[in-house]
Amino acid sequence: MAFTYNRLNKDDVALLMVDHQAGLLSLVRDFSPDEFKNNVLALADIAKFFNIPTILTTSFENGPNGPMVPELKEAFASAPYIPRPGQINAWDNQDFVDAIKATGKKQLLIAGVVTEVCVAFPVLSALEEGYEVFVVTDASGTFNQTTRDASWKRMSQAGAQLMTWFGVGCELHRDWRNDIEGFGGLLAGHLPAYANLMQSYSQQAAV
Amino acid sequence: MAFTYNRLNKDDVALLMVDHQAGLLSLVRDFSPDEFKNNVLALADIAKFFNIPTILTTSFENGPNGPMVPELKEAFASAPYIPRPGQINAWDNQDFVDAIKATGKKQLLIAGVVTEVCVAFPVLSALEEGYEVFVVTDASGTFNQTTRDASWKRMSQAGAQLMTWFGVGCELHRDWRNDIEGFGGLLAGHLPAYANLMQSYSQQAAV
Amino acid sequence: MAFTYNRLNKDDVALLMVDHQAGLLSLVRDFSPDEFKNNVLALADIAKFFNIPTILTTSFENGPNGPMVPELKEAFASAPYIPRPGQINAWDNQDFVDAIKATGKKQLLIAGVVTEVCVAFPVLSALEEGYEVFVVTDASGTFNQTTRDASWKRMSQAGAQLMTWFGVGCELHRDWRNDIEGFGGLLAGHLPAYANLMQSYSQQAAV
Amino acid sequence: MAFTYNRLNKDDVALLMVDHQAGLLSLVRDFSPDEFKNNVLALADIAKFFNIPTILTTSFENGPNGPMVPELKEAFASAPYIPRPGQINAWDNQDFVDAIKATGKKQLLIAGVVTEVCVAFPVLSALEEGYEVFVVTDASGTFNQTTRDASWKRMSQAGAQLMTWFGVGCELHRDWRNDIEGFGGLLAGHLPAYANLMQSYSQQAAV
Amino acid sequence: MAFTYNRLNKDDVALLMVDHQAGLLSLVRDFSPDEFKNNVLALADIAKFFNIPTILTTSFENGPNGPMVPELKEAFASAPYIPRPGQINAWDNQDFVDAIKATGKKQLLIAGVVTEVCVAFPVLSALEEGYEVFVVTDASGTFNQTTRDASWKRMSQAGAQLMTWFGVGCELHRDWRNDIEGFGGLLAGHLPAYANLMQSYSQQAAV
Amino acid sequence: MAFTYNRLNKDDVALLMVDHQAGLLSLVRDFSPDEFKNNVLALADIAKFFNIPTILTTSFENGPNGPMVPELKEAFASAPYIPRPGQINAWDNQDFVDAIKATGKKQLLIAGVVTEVCVAFPVLSALEEGYEVFVVTDASGTFNQTTRDASWKRMSQAGAQLMTWFGVGCELHRDWRNDIEGFGGLLAGHLPAYANLMQSYSQQAAV
Amino acid sequence: MAFTYNRLNKDDVALLMVDHQAGLLSLVRDFSPDEFKNNVLALADIAKFFNIPTILTTSFENGPNGPMVPELKEAFASAPYIPRPGQINAWDNQDFVDAIKATGKKQLLIAGVVTEVCVAFPVLSALEEGYEVFVVTDASGTFNQTTRDASWKRMSQAGAQLMTWFGVGCELHRDWRNDIEGFGGLLAGHLPAYANLMQSYSQQAAV
Amino acid sequence: MAFTYNRLNKDDVALLMVDHQAGLLSLVRDFSPDEFKNNVLALADIAKFFNIPTILTTSFENGPNGPMVPELKEAFASAPYIPRPGQINAWDNQDFVDAIKATGKKQLLIAGVVTEVCVAFPVLSALEEGYEVFVVTDASGTFNQTTRDASWKRMSQAGAQLMTWFGVGCELHRDWRNDIEGFGGLLAGHLPAYANLMQSYSQQAAV
């Protein structure tokens, strides 16, 4: 019953971004649009910052679900991009699973829309396959808080670890001495309250 | 400690609708009436769509608890219908258990009113009997959110998986290629926000 | 300082439905989608029931704002329908104002999306013109509750009366003896909790 | 623009209890059932304590709306009781208005279900007739808080004073020396937190 | 990993009421006073109805904590009553444990004030001793919802089952045929919404 | 209809503290205890800082209502202290009104427990007498937010200005140059978030 | 009592941005940091878009209050910038009032931190001077929602109109034909939900 | 599967206070500033009262994160104080771990800012090392409630026990007879509602 801390390791993790599409985003009501946009883009910046292999997938992007958020497409222009022809659980798509296996990583960060389907299904499939799975909860959205609560319990019960983009960034970074400017800039760009601290500090330091 | 993803399988699942009666529905306060009605009817449509064997049961429907919701009665006109003579836990009613066994399924979807009694009791009984149990949380209602939280924890602790009607539909459908029109219509009928996406898309496509 | 009760009068009222378009509806976050859809359709049913002259208007329905909700288009197939070429305040569109004047009514019911713009602007213009204005608050939606609160205060401060579809229906109907079946059916169709009462009552009455 | 404090005066006030019927109470969702029941019965006790002339009215109590709450019927067994044959606004019922006029009072306390109809309509009618009107807000209930907010604004805008049963009791009592035991008992019976204070005090006083 | 449903059994359960004292009740802020009073008294009525051996305990009732709620004292006039001379965890008081053992029951219902101390500590002690423990969550109160959430998680993690007074009553009763009148009366007395259903039904039945 | 800004003037204002008694404080549920205590003491500090004439009054402090909060008693040791023999509206007590008149001020700051009675009644009386009245809303508490909302509307409708202790302090101070250290210290002592700013600033300034 | 719609007119309005400083922003708790930052920058973009004369003022920016938000400083690099030497109400600073008068406008948009002081005080002063005053409520923040509610009521009572940045932008723009691209881009940049609509539309249009 | 109650033992516990720094505190939004300050200082008082070995650590306190809260620095003037040169997880700092090991305790109380990083990371590390870990949830704060919920689930899933400062104090104290005055004073100083009880009691006792 000894506990092992399966800790995020930037050399052993891949990121899966599932169905962050313009139409589907209109369904997200457990975060305000401002907050959710910020959370998703912060996660993308973290993946870029740490060079985390990232895999994008979409569902019917030429239909009502709409195109993938352009900022993500641009941020991960050379990442595997898998438009699924119909599978709801991305893990049922062989190309998607192959792309994950090709990364050779054993830890998976998963975020998507909507939480109880596009996130929870591949989370459970990945756990069954033996991956260590980390849900980026605040870059995943759904219809309402009740639905979110139920899906969080289902994923947590199965062994997934629930995190947020900020926790992910900090657990990957480990030590500020690895890069103060870069990581600090990333945080300031997505945490207005932290940016305020830095501005007050800088002005005074300049005196 | 390996995790097995007990995934809903449309060929191995039955649905139990417990005590969705007109009087008892007036007790439900953890959902707005509009939302709850929509959730219950969406679950019914899913069961119809996938031909899930469904079993209905009621408690004293000639008394204050009132008749089963007419839409359910109509939707499942030929389903086993078990008015219980007094058992609070439907699993204590032999006819009910027999009807479940007669389906030959090992997965059970359970929804009802009120959550901590009419849902939780048969959920726990079914788990003890070895069934894989999935609670349809948003088609189950009760007095307030505190009560809901406590009952969710009790059922989750026992091993039940907490889902919602939308997650159930998607996990059963697996692949949109099985039926785009039908399943899309089902979703649009119960997700106004998704219907809006489809309308915008259709108009533009018609241009 | 004597108070005059400007009471809705079915013979002296017109309804303005402003910008209930599929795309714009995705912006509404101060109501759940289920509730808001129900509220808007309930208001439409009331207008039909009482033969209230109704005027529809939209803003750029061939663009991202999307088409008017199809149920409204259908319900008011022969009503004046004014796609505005650019005016944000519908009252700045002469056709719209002309259509209102053509009704010869001095009371206006106004609902729309979003509340602080598409509703508030014509509300204030109509008040200035001397109309008695009634905002149908729950058939009007916007980004969040803070915005709603501010816009309600602005409209109320100017003299508009804040109502809901249910209050509107009841103030118009005045006396159940005018039509019990019809009005009761309308309410039951949009108030699940009231439908439950009727079902319990009917079953027992049938005994 | 001098302000006059229209203060409740036990010798010049009547109470109107509108449509507190068993069926309609199931529609009330802006208070928990425990709280609302307590509030309504507290108001009734206040009326009894101060011998306030009280008038009861109901709407279709043999139908789905159900009978008046039995505790009210019993508390006001000899009060005018006016089952309305159809008028939604009780003020449209001549018997109701006659009963009010017969009291000879110029201040009216009004409570009922639902707030935006059964309360707001007679409130506005009474204001137009020149009465000083006090809404007992917490003995009046409706579908949700949004509806309540809108109706409160409409009534307040027209000049009604918004109160609660506790405020009403205290403004009527004026001075504890008029009756400490009686009024204290009334409060303790409906304010568990105050009853706790009294119990702690009494025990210690007994030492 | 087979699950056993440890189901409440009226012949094998005892109830522990811990520190429901007038002073301490003023600290409870996760329920409104009306609701909490109702919940505690409902639990007491259930214990009386099923003749559940009940043990009361208090902490310094002659000091600021105040006396036990008089309704409980009266309801359980002949029950073991253990004023603790100082132990915070009631299980550290030998008389309390002896009283529990004297009942010979292996299931314990525990409720008290405040949840994270007076309830959680004996809950954890009882679990360690091998009892099946059921927390009556809504008859237990504390400072705020954050504290409640943390303490629920701690108790649930340890294996306690979280219930409510209504669930407890129903799980004990098992079958309405054991006593319809008595149990129905108990529910009606503590669930105003259910009482309303019964009144509507009774009136119509009387027609 | 020209608007006059009745602005707080430290030379023309008196403060009335009504019934901040230990027992009554247990009834306050629209603020957390930590926040409310801080708000009341902040208001007291402001009155001391600006030498605002202050009048204290209590209701039955030897009974269950309990003694005045000791910090207030100490802060205003030489202020008029009027234990009312029974009047609920403090304005009905001649000593209280005399004490107010003796100050010769025409602006009144009023705070108390509970808001809709102990605050609202003297607020309305003072307005009728022609005073400019400012309610210190966050140093006044009551049973719940619904009650607070109703009483705020009643007082605002009558012409009272709704403020908070922070707004009061700032409107009285007018210009930081009158006293930076003193007023800054006052704020830091009652606004932890502001104290944090000052600490960060001071440390850096010391570098 | 005829109502005049004092409508925002881009040729007759000035914007006052009061104390949006890095330190003070840490006090704002009635909006999430992401939302508030977006609201403030959206308002700045509107002022730029319509060339609204804008006046910035700060309070002790070399102390704990911190520097003005750099994005504002940059956006309004050539605007009057008035660091107040001590006046809390910016209207007490002659330079500030002179700068306003120099614009020659009679409508004022006011936003700032914190709402009940830095916004409310100049709002009331400006109303007294005869200006038409519009509060940009969502670009103004304060300690908590209770404080916000009280200050909104105070300003509304005095005649200020409560708006939001979105309402301000739309009331100024009047007609989309004035500039579709520019105004649409502004909205899309600050309303993620609207940007999503535009992306879905654009992709389909491109097909 | 027998449960062991790992109960806090004042002789076997150490307290870790992680990053309670003036700047970082401005990020905490899941508690009001008043409540959070009180919680942190209450925990400090408990550690002092029971002579719990305490270890303080900070992250970049000369930068924007700001200095440690002065009250903590003062309270634990002679405690190990470890300013980390860059490690985000304090457990990665060897001095920190050495200081913990030097205490020789096997139970750890951990609190800090922000919860999902500065608390969760060392919590998970400590669990892996075999410590019994108790999170002081209400002396730990973060960006919002969603983040808190996710981090609580992660820590609870790993085996940490979630507590609050009050529960910690009571579980350590065990028996009031160990020290009534001291512990009572500690509670009264941090629980205004309890202080009120004591004041009412004392006054009456003095009679």
C-alpha cells in the first residue's frame, strides 16, 4: 500500500489536446469564456516551453463542431494532427494511439472539450493501457458544474490525477533556476494577478 | 492494481428507471425543472435509440407520489413495468430483479428520484451482485445539493461510475459513422446549444 | 405622486423579438440553455395565444450571428420581419419603428439577445417616445449575471417594468374563465412542475 | 421631496394571504421548503398575535393548485375566505376588495404564491388605490431567484415597501414592554438561532 | 475486491448524538438554522420510530457551549446521557464507549456539531474498532462549506458511509408495508414538500 | 431635478452603533463571522480616527441578546451609552434622539444588528426628521441575503445612501495629505490584502 | 416626468480611468483576474477605436498602490495623466477637473478601482456638476460583491447610468455600417465566444 | 483492509509553512482575505500552543513573491527558515528535508500558498517517503475553487488527510482538562462566534 508519487517529468510526458473546436467551445459553461481561453492557451504555452510532444485531434471540423481553435493550430503547426472520421473516444482511432506510442512517453497530459466525453473516454482508455494519466482540468470544459463533478469523480476513481495548467507548469519546471525569465514570462502572460506583482516590483526596483 | 475500463457496451447494458413519478418530481430541487425534464427525456431517447432493454418501476403511484411521467410510460410502452407494493429499494422486489436478470446484461444504467434512496439503494445492491453499475446522475434528482453530494460519494466509494445522459449516449454510440443523422438529431433535440450550432451551419451550407 | 398601474392589456400591446439568432444565443450565459430556450418559446406561445402583434428583427443573419431561431420564424410566419442592415439599436431602423407604429399599440413587450444592448437600447428609445415598456427579462439573455444586473438597473431607472414570460401571460389573461384549457395547456407545456401537478390531479380524478 | 416614514401600525393594517395552496407551493424554488414553511407560519402567528384582520383567498383549490395550507386555514378559521372563480389578480375579485375595504385599514401586508403574479398584481392594484403596501417578501415565493429579482424591482419601483416577517413583527410590536413573553415566544418558535440563545440563557439563569 | 453492501439494519444499529448544544449550534453555518433544526429533529424522530438505541453526549454544557437541545433531551429521556468532563473525541470517554458496546450493535449512526471534530473523531475511532459507520451528514453541522467538504473527504476516505436523515429512515424502513401511516407521518412532518403532496391527494380523495 | 451630492463631512457627522451585542451577533449569517467582526471594528476605528461623535445603544443586554461587543464598549468608553428599556426602533427612545441632537450633526452613519430592524427603523425615522443618512452596510448584519436585499431596497427607496466602512473612511478622509501614516495604518489593520501590498513595498524599499 | 434617453454620443463623451494600478488591482475580488483584465483592456480599445478623449489618473503610484497598468499607459500615451498628490476623490483635484472641462464633453464614462471610492466619488461629483454620467461597471472592481451592490445602488440612486464595456461600445458605434471590420475585430478580440462564432463562419465561408 | 486511525499526536508531529509570502497571498481567491489571514494565524497559534516543531520556507522573497508574512516570522523567530534558491517543490530542497528529519516526527502538517503547487507537491513527496500527511486546507489558498477542488482530490487520492486549523487544534488537544483557559483563549481569538458565546456566558456568570 506504499504510495508512489507519479510526478510529471518533462522528458517522459506527452500532451493530448482533444476537440478544442470553435463550435464545441460554445458548449462550455463551467468556465467563463475569458478564463477558459486563457487556460487553454496557457497549457499550449507550457507545452511549447518544455517542448512536450503534443498531439491534436478533432471531430468533424467541417461540420457544426467547427475548426480547431486557430491559436492551437498555429502553436502546434508541426504536431501530429488527427481529424477523426467518427470515433468519439479518440483512443479508438488507431492513428491517434500510434502517434502517442510514437512519442515513447509513459505520462499523458489530457485536455479537451467536453470533459465527460472527449477527455474522460481517452483518460480511461489510457489508464487501462498502463499510462500515467494527468487531466488538465481547467483546460477541459463542459456543459455545467454538475457534469464536471461527475466526470472528475469517474476519472479520479480510475486513478487519473487531476491537475491544472499552473500545477502542470510548476511540476514540469521543478526549479526556477532552469529558466527564470522564460517561465516567469509565461506565468505573467496568463496570470494577471502575478503580472501585477511583477510590475509593482519592477517599478520599485527601477527607482 | 491494474485498472480495467468497464466501458458501456450497447449490447450488454440495461436501463433501470426508478420512481420518476409526477408527485415525487416536485421534491427534486438540485436541478431546475426545465433541466431535469430535459435530462430524463434525453436518457429515454437514448435508450430507445440504442434499443437498450429498459425496466420501469414505481412506488405507490395511486397515492401522493403520483403516476409515472407520461412521456416515459409512452416511450417504454412494452417494457417491464413493476409497481412495487412497498419495497423502498427496488432490488428488494423479486419481480424487478427477475426482469433485470431476464435481460441477461451485466451492465446497469440506473436513474431515479430521489437519488440517495431510489437510486443509491439499488445501485449498492447491484454492485454487491457483481453488476457493473453506471449512475445517470443528471437524470436522478433529490432535495438539495448537499444530499446529492453525500449520495454521490457513497455510490462512488462502492464502485459505481458516475455519468450523465450525454456521456452515456456518447459511450454507447462509440462512432458517429454508426449513424450521424439519428444520433445528431437526438443531441440537437436535447442540447439547445448544439442545435444552435447545427442551425448556423445548415443555413450557411445552404448558401 | 399618485401611482398609476400601467397594466398589460392584451388589446393594447405589441411584442418585439430582437435578435434571437442561433449564433448570438451561444453568448447567453445568465440562463442555462434549457431554461432559456423554454422561456423564449413560452413567450412566443403567449403571443400566439393572445394574438399579440409581434415584430421580429435580426442583425446580420447571414454572418456569424446566425439565423433567427427556426421555432420563432415558424411561429410568426406572417409577422413583420426586419433584418436590420446595420443598426444596433433596432429603434434606429425606420422599418422597425414603422411596424410598431402600424400596430397602433401603446404598450410594448420587449425581449432579445443580448440584454444590455439589443433589449436595453430599444427599451430606452421606446420609453422616450412615450410607450409603456415591459421587459421580458427571462426571454432576454446576456454574457453573465453582472451584466444583467447593470442593464436591469438602467432600464428600471428609466421607467421600464421588469417582468417574466409567466407574469406576462398571467397579466394578459386576467381571468381563467376566459379559457381554462388553452391557457392551462400553455402553462403545462412550459412549466414541468405545473405539468406534474396536473398529471397527479388527472390520474386521481380518473379514479 | 420630504420623506414620510409610512410605518406599520398594528391598528391600521390588514393582511392578505394569496394562494398559499399545497399544489402551488411545489412551484416555489427561491426558498428551501423548510424555510418557506417557517416563514409563512411565522407571518400567520404574527397576524394572530396582533389581531391583524386577515383575508385569505385561493385560486381553483379543487384542481391541481390544491387546497390552502391547512395550518393557515386553521389559524384563520373565522377570517374572510374568498375562493376566486377565475380572477388571477385577486384585486379583480370584488368580494376580495370589499373584504379589504370592510377592515377600514389603509396599510396592507401582502404575501402569496407566486410572487410575480399572485403578489405583484394586487400589490400594484392596491398602490393605485392609494393604500400603503408592504410586501412580506419571505412569505412569498416563486420559480427562481431571477424571477424574484424582477418582480421585487417592479413592486419597489411602484412604491411598495419590501419587508420580511421578522421586520413586520418588530415594526408592529414597537416596544418589548408591550409583551415580552408572548412576542419572545413567537420569535423563538420561528428563529431556531434565537431559541438557542434563550435556552443557553435560561439554563444559566437557573443555576 | 468484491463489494459488500453494508446496509443499515434496524436490529443492528445504534445512534450517537454528539454535542447538539444550544451554544455550539450558533456556530453551524453550512445549513440555515431552519433546515438544520428540522434535520436534527427528523433524525431523532427516526430513532424513536425504529426504537434505535441512542446515546447522547455533551461537552461542558454548563459553560458557553450551552445545554443540549431540549427537544433531544426530551425525546431520549431514558437514553444514556454522557456529559464528558473534557474529552473532545467522545470515543476517548470510556462511559461513552461502554454505552455503545452495551447496545451490542455493530452499525453506528453518528451525527453532531461540529462535523470535523465532534463527528469525525468518533467516526474514525469507531471505524478503527471495526464498526460499520454511517455519518448523518445533514444532522451534522460546522463553520462553513469548505470545512464540511474537507471533513467529508477525510471520513469517506476512511470508509465511513455518508448519508442523510431521509436516506437513513428509508434504508431502515425497507418496506412501506411495515407501517404506512407511521412512516408517512414522520416524513410529512419533516418534508413540507411531501406534506403538500399528501394534502393535495387527501383533499381530492375526499371528493 | 438637480442632484446634490450629500457628501460625508467629518465635521458634520455622528455615528450610531445599534445593538452589536454578543448574542444577537450569532444571528448574523449574511457575512462570515471573521468578515463581520473585522467590518465592525474597522468602523469603530474610523470613528475614533476622525473623532466622530458616537452613540451606542443596546437592547436587553442582560438577557439572551447578550452584552455589547467588548471591543466597542472599550473603544467608546466615554460615548453616550443608551440601554433601551424596550423600544425596538432606537429612535423611539428619547434619550437616544436627544443624544443625537446634542451632537448638532446633520449627517448620520448608522450600523447595527439586525439590518432590517435595528438599522432600517432608525434609518427611516432619521430620514423623516430630515437627516442625511448613510447606512454602513457591511457593519450591519442579518439572517440571510434575501432579508438583506429587501431591507437595502427599502432604505434606498427612502433616500438613505448605502455605503461600506471603507467608503466611509475614504469619504471622510478626503485627502491622504491630511495623515498618511495614520490612515494607512488603519486600512492595513483591516484590509489584509492592502497590508500585503505595504509589506512587499516596505521590504523592497528597505533594500 | 417625461423620460429623456441620455444616449452615449461618440462626439460628446470623455472617458475617465481612475486608479487602475498594479497594486490596487490585487484588491479586486468581484471579478476573476482574467475577466477583469479583459474588461479593462476592452474599454481601452473602445476609447481608442472611437477616439474618445481619455484622462488617466493615479494615486501614489510610487508607493504600495503600484504603477498604472502598463497596457493603459501605452494605449493612452498622449492623454492627460494626472498623478494625484493625495486627493481620494479625483474630482477634488483641480487638474483632473480642468482636463475634463478642456474636452468640452458633457457625457462622462467612468471606470476605476475600487468601485465604491475611486469610481463612486467622482461619479457623484460629476452628477452634481450636471454631467451625464455612465459607470463602466465591469471595468471597475472592488473587494467583494456586497460592496459592489451597495455602491451600484448609491450611484444609480443619484442618477448615474450603469453600463458595461460591451454596451458602451455598441451604444457608441450605433451602426455596423460605420465600420464592420474594425468593430468586429475589437469584439472578437475581447469576446472569445464571439471569436468562436467568427471562426466557424469563416471556415465554412471558405469552403 | 482494517482501517487504522492515524491520529494527530502532539508529540509526533511537525508543521511545514510553505510560501506564505505577501505577494503570493494576493493570488489567493478561494478564501476572503479576512478569513484566510485568520486561518493562517490560528494555525500559527496552535503550533505555538502545542510547541509543534515548525519549519518555514519561502521562494524568492526578495522578488515579486514578497516577504514572508511578518506575523509568521515573528511567531517562529527561532524556527528553521529556509529560503529556497529555486526549487518549486520544497521537498526538493535538501535543507528543508533535513530540517524535517531533524525533528524526528513522523506526522506532518502542511499548509501553504498556492495549494496545488506549494502544498500538493511536498504533500505527495512526503507521502512517498512514508510520512503521515495532514493538509491544513483552510490555511492553504489558491486561485479559485475549481483549482482547489482538483488539488484536494489529488492529495486525498494519494492518502493525505484533509483537515482544518480547528480540527487540527482539537485533535492535538484531545482533552480540555489539559488546559481550559489557554486553549479556550486560542479558540476565542480566532472564532468570533465562539468569543460571542463566551462573552454572553461571562456576563451572566458575573451577575
